[in-house]
Amino acid sequence: LPSRLPAPLTAPQRQQLKQLKARLRDIAAHLEAAPEALLQGRDCELLLRESCGEAVQPPLHWQGWRRELVLEPLRSGLARASS
């Protein structure tokens, strides 16, 4: 059987997702790149779910330069927002 789909995001999580995507746009502007080239929308939701404590299998494309330039700043922003 296929794995269960994750539960829908709650209203506060949807707001966090909007903030996460806004931060991604800021990072993209700083790097002079399109946000979609750095991280796709479904990756933003996966990152949010990871920050909420859900078990997440990080995709392979989260390694390398994306981890340092994109994911670490986004993760630290999520950690600050939740504290």
C-alpha cells in the first residue's frame, strides 16, 4: 500500500508557509536567482513539516549548495519563529 498522505496544514501552518516563501523570495533576490530555481513549493511545505517535528525524508537535492545557501537560513528562520 502507498504511504498515507500528510494531514492538511493548519491555518497557522499555512501562514508560516507564506512567511517561508517570502523569505525564500528574499534569498533568491539576494542570490539573483528565481525562487523556483532554489526550492520548489512542495519543498517549502516539506521543510515546514520537518520544522513541526514530522518525520521527513530530505530529498537529495537538499544537499550541496542548497543546504548552505537556502535551507540553513530557512531552517533558522523557522526555528526563531517557533520559539
